[in-house]
Amino acid sequence: MKMKVRRILHVVPLVISAICVLMVIVFIINAIRIYCNGHKIEHDKTSSINVLLTRPENWRKIETGKITLTMEDISLIDGSTATIPITAELARQFCGASDENINDYIDHNTTHYAYENLIHTEKKNRNCPEKRIIFATEPSEYELEYVEKLGLELEVTPIAMDGFVFITHKGNPIDSLTVEQIQKIYSGEITNWKDVGGNDAEIIPYQRERNSGSQTAMEQLVMKDVPLMKPAVGYCVSTGMDALIEKVAEYENYESSIGYTYYYYTNNLYKNEDIKVLKIDGITPDNENLVNRSYPFTTAYYAVIIKGYEGKHKELRDYLLTDEGQEIIELAGYCPINAEVK
């Protein structure tokens, strides 16, 4: 009997140690999961921007009192990383935010989490930050199905235009690809740059994680009915658009890599001198080609609220569609949705 007790006492520390090790492993896995889903920016919501959010040289007061927005109202705005300057400009116009404290007004949690926060605010889920409007790219099929499952409906209203763009290293001799070539590269049919007029080099096609704004655009705007191949190990970047840009810009990838992002983001918020934006069918994503829709992957940023919601943030959505609201959008650096074809 004493021998059994001794054995048990000998085993207990080992069991406790094994449990502790298991708990540490679970903690690390969970931390990695949270990091890879974008929550690494919990304490710095502008960490994926390398350009300072300073007011432009032509800054001017535009709002004339048609609506009012307090700092609390601004705090109820969420959205994509690429739309942070819209919220920043609203904070300047309505709350007198300065360049020194502008980050205090920004609480954009990236596209998918912004949609989740908006939805769960309506469902009064206290485990998420309260949000009443988001400025984001279009919802994914999963997000639309999820909101429908909860008995809700989204009002998705375009407020600014942008181009969904493909980037490669500046050392790659290719300057333009066709829509069909892009689709064949990302379906796995074309695997070498020589097949599109480039060097004899393997194509490394980077992707983003499911439900990120750029991945949704890739699936719905670019690929459409063409199956998107499953990315090879290491070719899916799940820590933000900035990380994808850095991957494409790496010297080791200079003649091989390709990725995608939004023109406004790479041109205004996260600049890297080692990448270049490819033309599509020979067309650049400048404002003129966005307005006349000649750029094949013309898209938009949206103000999204829950259908049936009545309140300040519905007023804000409507205000952004007015001439004054669109002037603020333009001052923030975006192509207004009501811009006219020249």
C-alpha cells in the first residue's frame, strides 16, 4: 500500500508539470491565432500605416453645422484600415482634432472585425466594442450569411471610390497584366512569369486570409466564377495589408512575387519604394479611370449600418452623400463617389 502511495506521489508532480506545459502551449496557440486575425493592433489601431495622419496642406473647415458629431460619436465608428483617414477627417472637422491627438479618435479594427462589432452591437453583445457605423470594403458572402442568420440586414452605401490593385517588386519587368492573366495566375494555371511576357521565374502569388477586405474583393471582384487556388504554405498573409506589401517588396522575391491591395492604401497610407502597381489591361487606377469605370477593378468604400437603425450615425451616412460630405471625403484624399467624368 505504501509503495502505491509513493508511486502516486511520484507521478503527481509529473502530471502537474504536463498540465502546465499543455496550458502554456494552448496560450501560445491562442496568442498566435489572435495575432494572425489582426488583433495585434489592439493598442495601436494605426500600426499598419507608415505614413503620418497629418492634415493636408490645403486643409480647410468644410462642415457648416448641418449635423454635429462629438468625440463619443466618433468613437462609435469602426472600419477597414484603408478608411482610417475618413474618420480622421471627421474628427478634425467636427471635434477640432489635431495632428498630435488624432490617433485618440481612431478605433478601426480591420474589415471583418468591424462588421462583427457592428452586428454584435445591434445584438447587444457586451463582449465587443460598441459600433454604429463602419467605413469598409464590401461584406463577404460569409458576413452576409451571418447577418442574415441573426435576423439582421445591412445597409451598404458607397461613399468613395478606389481601385483594387495588383503589386509586384519594382525589379519585375512586367508593368501590365490582363484580367484573364490575373485570373489564370491565381487559379494556378499560369505559374511562370515568362508565360505573361516576363522573366523565366516562378510566380509567387500572395493572398490574404478569408474575410479580409482585400480577400473578399479578390474573390468577388476579380475571380468571380473562376476558382481561386489554395495558397501554398507561406503564401497567405494574415497579419494585414502592410505585411503583404512587405512580402512582395522583399529583395528575394524581386522577380517572382505578386500580391494585391487597394490603391489608396498603398499610395497614401503604406508606402514602399520597392513595389510598383501593375496596370490592368494597360489602364492605371487613377481617379479619372475610376470615375469613368475604365479601370477593370474599380471598387468602393462603403458606409455600413444595420437596416432599421435610426440615430446620429444614419444621419452621418446620409450627410456623407451630400455635396458637403463628399467634399470632406475628397479632402481626406479619396475619389468622391459623385465625381463627374471629365
